[in-house]
Amino acid sequence: MTIAFQVEEDGDTPFYLRLAAAIERAILDGALAPGDKLPPQRDIAFDLGVTVGTIGRAYQVARERGLTTGEVGRGTYVRDPKASFLERHERPRAPESLRTRHTLDSTPLLRLDSTSAPDIGQAAEIGQTIADVVHDEPHRIIDYVRGVPHAWREAGAEWLSCGGYRPSPDDVVPTVGADAAIQAIIGMTTHPGDRIVLEDLSYSAVARASTMIGRLPLTVGMDEEGMLPDELDRCAARQHPKLLFLMPAANNPTGRRLSPERREAIVAVARRHNLTIVEDHVYGALTGDEAAPIAALAPERTFMVGGLSKAVAAGVRAGWIATPRGQAVRANVAHSMLSGSRSFLNMETAARLVLSGDADAIRVRIIAELKARGAVFDQVFGTTSEGPAAVMPFRWIELPQPWTSPAFQIAARNNGILIDGEDEYRSVRTDRMTHGVRIGLSSVPGRDELGSALQILKGLYDSGSVSFDSVA
């Protein structure tokens, strides 16, 4: 039987995948009927001018998609496809805009590796507030910040309030975002050579930046509720760390939340070993966590950090630290020494947004948008997100065999999609691997485009590494 497969021209997609797609089209169009035998691999390789190995890979993809069946000694035959079977196994094809490859000089086309606040039109409120600041304070926006206005501290106290906890404005320090706040705390409470403890999977930029100033990261294990108190206790007894970094409201990248009981247990360990605690609450601005934060349970040793990046706009670059009583001056000096002067325009804009209620109004709209985007993810991946997890701007998935996190990340990138692999969140080498990836939902321009990207990722997830080509 002679078959002329119509292989599409596409220099970015490997030939074997294009041939597999041509076989699929021939079946769906009726050119190949159930029971038809495909040409021998050697014959079709000669006709198409490619290697037999390339044809073998294409035939393997066709079998993985349920289109054909192979019998040793007899050849490859078209299966009798049920419509529901084909619908279930049909690999989605990326839109042309998503199939463009990236180089070191190009701009990523689709970023599912970011969790900044989505665009819900908040630029209008932010722009009006900026215009008001420029109008009201024309001289202060062009000068260095000299002193910290009380309104900035009051705004921080308001934004960090949660679970019945509200810091005193006198203990609040405005910062250039949450990252700068965290590094200021580490700089003021530890010395070169001191050890810092993080969860096994955590925001590893904290560890990397700390290493640059001579601190040594350690990690302890975690379960579905987050950090394991017993393992933290053993680590503290043996390694004598000085500081503990936690994300109780929602761990990044897993989204796991520390239960009230787990928070109490960790606080007990911290007191026993005299650990300073940094409580990163950036995602807490979205979750509406009603449990008492660590800062309320251990106010004498906890620095709570928050900002506007996830719930209002990352570009405003404003955050706050709620310090233990009497530590605000030291924290303010450390922040200034490590991060430089604050921007009056940014901090005044942030304070006005919070105190006017505009930040809360934006947050409500962002939460609604994130829930809608999470519903798109649940529909594509067949999952169910409830409670705080439903408003997270990302999802953590553990990959099936034989995928590894780096391979899946590369396969996604080869399809024009950037995601974060597990290694992005490991502060030290470890044998405890989960083979997971984090998929960001918030930075894609719209839900339809997000859905298309997620369909591609789900196709990779389902088909396994047969869909992965690492050859450049």
C-alpha cells in the first residue's frame, strides 16, 4: 500500500513529531482506515529522505497516542479508534505564537514562571495615585527620603494585619519590596558563618542571596503541612542555626499551609533553640488566612514581611517589616545600608493605595481573577482546588514516571512555555526529590491563552518523555 503523508513544513518542530501528526491527520481524514498497514519503516524513510530511526520515533509516537498497534514480524496497523479515545489522547497543538523557540537574545513569549499580580486593570488606580503624589509632593519626589512618614508605617500595619494580629505602626519598617526586607533582617540578626534554616522546598532566592554575604543555608524535611518540627529540632540541636525562614500562609512552591498546631510546634522549637524567625507573608495577602500568624505566637523573635507584589502590583516595589518590639530602628538602618534609599514616589503611592482602600479593592478583583484562572487549571488537569489553594497564583504538580523535573521544564520550553522546575526551590543538594514543577497562572495575558498553554503542558504530562526531544 502506498501512502503519501502530507508532512507540514515547520523548522521548529522535530520531523518525527510532524510525521506523527501527518499519520494522525490521515487517519482522521479517512485516508487510512482501521486495519490498514503502514508502510515499512525502511521504505518510508527512503521516500522521505530521512533515517529509519526518525521513522521509528514517529511510529512510536503514533502508538503512544493510541492511533496504531504494532505486531512483531507483521508491521504497524491503524487501530479502530473510538471518538472518545481520540479526544482523550489527542495532543493539543501550540498556537504559532507559542511554538517560536527562544534564544538567549529573545524575550520569552509565555511566562508561566512568574507569580506577580495579574493585570486586572489596576494601572488606572495606581496611575491616578501616582499623579496625585506628584501633584501634592513635587519637591519630595525628586529628593532623597529623609525620615519615614508615620503614614507609611500605618499602611504597613494595616497591610500586614491578619488572623487577629495587627502590629504597632511603631514596629513597622517600610522597605523596597519583600526581598529587600528579608535580606535586611538576615543582615542585622546573623553574622558571616551563621546557619539559616529553610524548608526542603522554599523560596531559594533567600538562601542564594544569604550565601553571597557569608551565611550558610540548611534545609529540613516537610510534609503536606509544611516543615517538620521534629526534624527542625534535630537540625537545630546538631547544626545550631541562628535563623529560620518560613512561609506559613502558603509555601512557595508547593502552596502548603502550616496548620495552627504545626505553627505552635515550630514556635516551641524556635524558643528552645533561640531561633530568630522570618515569616514571609507575601502570599498571605491573597489567602485571607484566619489562623494566628507566627508573629502573633512568638512576637519576641519574629520578623513578619509582606508587600504588594502578589495582590496589587509587583512594579510598585513596596513592602514592610513588622519587627519585634524595639527592633524597628535597627531594621531600618540595616535596610538602608543593604538596599539604599527608598523611593518616595513608590512608598507614598503604596501607602496611599493601602490607606485609601484602593489596595483592598484591587486585591478583591485579583483574588477573583486568580480563582477563575485556577478553575481553568483544574479543568485541564482534572484537579480540585479549595480554600487558600484556590487563590494561589501558581500550582505545584508532581510528575508521573518517567518524567524528571528538568526534562519536563526543557520540554515545556521547547513548546514556548517557561515554567519553574524543582531545582529552582532547593537551597542545598539533597536526595529527597519529588520530581515536581511549579506552573504560574498570573502573568499570562488572558485566560484563553493560559488555557492553551495548560493544554500543551497536560499533553506533555500525559504522554511522558516520548514527547521530549533534547536534541537541538
